[in-house]
Amino acid sequence: MEMIREAIEVLKNGGSLLYPTDTIWGLGCDATNELAVERVATIKERPDEKSFIVLVDSFVMLEKYVPSFPEVVYDLIDLSDKPLTIIFENVTGLAPNVLAADGSVGIRLCKDPICQKLIRGIRKPIVSTSANISGEASPKSFSDVSNKVKERVDFIVKERLEEIRTSPSSIIKISNDSSIQIIRK
């Protein structure tokens, strides 16, 4: 539990994390802190125009940052048998560099206990992007994460180090008119 407290302090102070998510190993930070998000982009060597996925811990938090979305979202999340990231329009309160050029962002209601503790600890959404240099393979275990990434982050959450995770989440885009587009299965 001490490690989680340390990780929360790093997040609160604008730092970056390497941590296990509900899918693969991720890089994260406070999704409302523009400088922290910039730091994660630098660690990944990621182009500025690419958006990030954001994790929330509850429907209440989702509703805070996405004030209006179609009711079907509740069912999609509840009924999904694997982690589901939904791209939302009309998002508010997140760092501008988290968002895509059109103002949308992918958000996942995360049920992973470590991620939930981190999110609840800072009471804000966190960025979740694969813990790799942009263009490289996504790491499924800690040993798959490159030393370059490990050396650049402010803190490593050393839980489930060698557990093989699943694949990246499914991604759908849902428009305010309730139309759904599958981005990644």
C-alpha cells in the first residue's frame, strides 16, 4: 500500500508513472495537468497531434468530464466483456493536450484495482497510454517495457511485474447523436 501512496503523491505533483493497467503496461499522469501530459508525450517520443486515452473510476467521474452523452453508454460499459474505451465529443476539464484535434478523447471506466486506487487517490482521471516509445510494440509485461521508458518515468508501480496482460482495449467512437463507429476491436 505504501507504493500506491507514493505513486499518488507523484501524480499529485505532476509526475509520470509506469504502471500495470487493466490491459497492458501503461504510462500515466494526471489527465488535467497539461505539463504532466506533455512529459508523458516526451517520454513516449509521441507526436503532439496524437491524443491520449484517459481512465476514470466511475460513472460519476465520467459524467463530470463528459457532461452529456447518449444513455446507451451505460449499457455498453456494463455489458462489455473486455476493457472498452469510448471516444467522446464535448469533453470538459481535461488538459488540452490530452484531446484530439476535434476536441474528442477516449475514456475508459477502469475496473482494475490498482488503477482505481490511483484515480481515487488524486480524485481525477489519469492518462493511460502504452508504455513504449511511439511506434514500438505495446508491453504486456514489465520485462517488455524498454529501459529507455523505465529510466524516463518519475515512478514505477511495481505490482504484477511479470503477469501477462491482455491486449489493448476495444475502442469505439460514439457521437452525440448516438451513432457508433468501431475504431479497434
